[in-house]
Amino acid sequence: MQGTIGSGGTGASILAGSLGCQKIPHAIGAGACAAAIVVYGVRAAYSINKAANRNGCFVVRVNLLLAPTALAVGAVTFDDVPASNKHCKA
């Protein structure tokens, strides 16, 4: 994803980077990931680059209790975890 988005997080690169969400095996999770990256592109690009620089994994967290949709303000956050995290498949 970092190679597609790059460090700048331009619109076209963010859209292309959202395709990296296809690696998520659950269809709803993959869709939520892609939509969140497109909507919150620059924030996502920052976390993707941070994760890649530490050889870890990019994390999209969706709080469904905050809002009925994954794209509501405050319902989506981004983070990165180290490769040693049990859910990281770097």
C-alpha cells in the first residue's frame, strides 16, 4: 500500500492504495477499509507510511457504536502495529 500511496497522499494514489484493502479476507471489512482510506485519505496515508517504515501493519479501526456507518465522523481511526502483533501479517 505504501508503494501505491507514496508519501504525499494525492487523490489518485489514495484511491489506488485503497485497493490494498482487498487483502482483508472479510468482504465487509475490506469494503470498510477501502471506503475509509478514500474518505480520510491523508490521515490514512500517514499511518500507512508509518506502518511501512517500522515494517509493521496498517490498522483501520471502525467503531460501529459511534455511528451507523463506517464513514461517519469519528467512527474511523487509523493506526499501525509492529510486525510482532498477533494480527499483523506483514
